[in-house]
Amino acid sequence: MVSEWFVYIVECANGSYYTGATDSIEDRVRAHNAKKGGRYTRSFGPVRLLWAEAQSSYGVALKRESQIKRLTRAEKEAFVKGDPDRGGYRGMRAAFAAGLVLLAASVQGFSAGLPARTVQVRIGNNFLIVGEANPGADRYLDCPESSVQHTIRRCQLKERWVSSASSLGHAIKKVTLNMHFQGTIVNMGIEYAPGVAADLLIHECKTLFAREPKIEYWADEAHLYASYIWIDEDTEVEISKTIRGGSDGEAKLYVSNLSGNRPLHPKDAP
């Protein structure tokens, strides 16, 4: 079990800064320089570590990472140098002092302002995260082979793991996802357990993203639906709610990675 997490800033070969969270600074920097870390550092590595700070939990680390990512370049430089009187760093320090890092009980361990990667599936101390490689995910997933294509694996969380899985701190009923053959989860649908209402999820996501969602309406012959949408960098989070017509009573949330240019499996190449 991971007992300590870190937020870090590295400088890329092009002079830009990259901020991330990890449970092992040494391993993460090594992964970045082996082009196995984030997509950005694969393009602009190698990197060198500028700054790191220990955090008490994964949720707190993601909170800190999100705040730092919102800083300007000048503010990040001041942050790395430890100058507490420059712009965003001062504001961030004040936010922490005001108690904004306290974990919200309504989301059981995740605090306000977390980025889209917080909307994930947790299984014990492991996570299924959209837009990232998920080593070891096959242990938790049923991914039947397709007779038509090999590029995208259509998967479902194994029944034996459902009772120990959660998302946003809530119990779930079902998880389906599409995984690229190289291991990245492209999108994921999460169906929550009875008693978890769509309005509750909408409220929690408003808190997480610190802004109102974009709302789109759509319909079939018997229902009017609303989609509440947040976009955080290259990830889209959507909650669907029935506005008119009978509801199945189950809250559903969808997470999609908006990045493209993933390669075809060699067997699918034209």
C-alpha cells in the first residue's frame, strides 16, 4: 500500500515545465526519460527534476498538482524558487491556509478542484484512469477478443471486483471501457450503485472542477435528456440525466480522452 505521494515539477528539453503526481519520484523521472511517462514528456524529453513535495494521500497530491498546473510560467518559476510572494503561489498558500485542502466528506477522500483524472475507478489501492497506460489492468477486466479488429479492446470490470471498486468515493454497479491495444484507456462508462443520484454527481463535479458544466440536450421518442459536460485539458467528463420521461434510476458517468493519433494495430493496417 502506498503511504506517501509526491507532486513534482520537471523541466523538459525545450525549457517548458511539466507537473505531475507520483508515488515514486525516482521511478517517475526515469519513466519520463525512457519515454514511458506522460504524453507531453515523450515529445519533449529528456527532463530534469526541479522540485518535489511529499503529500499525505493520492487525493491531496492531485489537488496540489491541479493548483500548480493553473499557475503561469512566471508563477511556477517563483514556486520552484520558493518565493511565496509571487502571484499564484501566494494565492495557493492562502487557499491551503483557508482549509481548501480538507477532504470533502461528500466525495470520501477527494477534495474540491481536482482535475478530470480524479473521476476514475479505484479498486483497492489501484486505479483505472482514462488517457493513461494502466499496467496490470487485465487482472480486473474481461476483454473478449474481437474477430473483426485488434486496435480497441472492449472491456468490462470483472464481477468479482465490483464490490471493492468505487468512483468519486461511491459504490459502482458496472464499468465498461475501451482500451487501446498499447494499454491506454480511451473512454470509460461508470454505472453507479442504487442510491447514487445524478444530481449528487453533478454537484460533486461542479465542486471538483470549480465551475459550471456545459449542458447539452438530446432526446428519443419517450425521453428528454441532459448531458452535463466538463473538459479538463484532454479529458471530457459527462453525466447524463433524464429530464422528461421515465428514468431507470441509475446514475451514469462517462469519461473520454480527447487525444487522437493513436496507431492502428499492425493486424488492422490497410
